[in-house]
Amino acid sequence: MRLLFALAPPWGYSADFLTPPGAPGDFDAAVETVLATPPRLLRADIEQLPGRPTPDLTDLRSGRPLALRRLGTALTSYHRRTVGPYWSSVDAAVRAEQARLAREFLRGGAEAVLTALRPYAIWQPPVLSLPLHPADRDVYLDGCGLILVPSFYCWRAPTTLKDHNGPQVLVYPIGHDPGWLAHDPAGHSRSLARLLGATRASVLTAVADASATTTDIARRIHISPASASEHARTLQDAGLLIACRQGNRVYHVLTELGARLVRGSATERAN
């Protein structure tokens, strides 16, 4: 793990090549994207790290195959031990935030999305300010675009890539249930056993294409709001839905497990 901590210290600059824009959603494919970083970028990023480079960093900076393989092993091992067991909770929280911003975009376009980033970013056209960002600098997009990355693990303040070439990346914290670690696989299994019913399957399908309130679900599948609420709670207990609040409304969003179940059902019907 020393190699990873050298590349991503607890504070200050972390090597930008570890988080390439447009990396695949599949973890193994994302690691391959990192390992395919051009040597010139490896060298440029590592040279910006504080302190004298360790032998491991020196070899990695040169793009040596053995050093790259060690980095891939470290990334995979770290993910398997520290992130993988909780990925369902992480993915559900990120999906909920993406759904929130999607609703804002449909309501008011990019202006509404940027406004919805408070308190981590303050939109005062034409400037997006990051009051909690640790660095004091101005960045001009000049038509290069801005990529918003909601992060489960980003803490307190947003962060950006140091590289000013190409699209800029803004990583910002998202809120999540403080009890997210209380994951009970056995409880989920018991709840999943209760899902064998046409109505709950219809609820999942109704939420598959877009997040929905309880009233939306009731209208889409022609059941009462009370029944829709009961089925949504059961699906949440089973880890297939997550509820996210926006103002005085609560929206239901598929978790990764729920999305896989819906996709599997669609594939089975197609076959």
C-alpha cells in the first residue's frame, strides 16, 4: 500500500493519472486505463508529488512494466479489501445524486445543475466558485467543458485535477446515510425472498428508466399510493432501491443490485 499512499497522500496533490476522465465503469477495465497512461503523463504527475521520489515511484515514473504491474496489483488489492465489500452502498448513493442532478437539468438546464451544487460550489454567472477548495487559483474553461463527479469518499471540500489541459474535473462530496456501514446481507436475503410478486417487479421496472416519487410509481403501475409506498419500503430493505430527498419530495432510485435484477429480467424475456 505504500505505493498508493505515495501517489495519493492524505493531503495535498495526488497524481492526476489515477483518476482519468472517461474511465470505464468496470473496475478492472478502469485499472487497465490507468496502467495505459502515457509515460510523459506518468512522469509529469509524479514529478509534482511532494518530497523525494521513492525507488518505486522512480521506476513507475519511467513507465517500467514491472512497476506498472505492481501498481495494478496494489489498486486491485486495495479495492477488494476496502471498497468492494461496500460497493453496493457506494453505488446507490452515487446513483441517487446523479438522479438528483438529472432532475435539476430537466427542470432548468445547466444553470439549475450548477446552482444545485451548493454549498460546495457557488454559481454566480459566469463564475463557479469553490469556497471550500484548498487552493486559491482561477481556471478558465475556454470551451473545454466541466465534468462533475459526485464522490462518496470525498470529505468536506471539493477537489479538482491540477492538469488544466482538456476538460476540467470537479469532484465533490455527496451526502449519505451515516449508518451505511450497517449492511446486513442476511437481512437482505430475507427481504429478497419477499420480492416474488408481480407488483414489486412492476415497481422496479417503473423506476428503471427514471427515478420516481411514490406518487409517480402509483400512477405508472396503477396502484394506490399507500401500496406503492409499502412495496418501495420492502424493495429498499432488500437493497434494490434507495430513497433520496429533494426538498419536500422523496425519490426512489435503483441500486446497482436492483439495476442488475431488472436487466436480467429483461434479458430473460428477450430470450
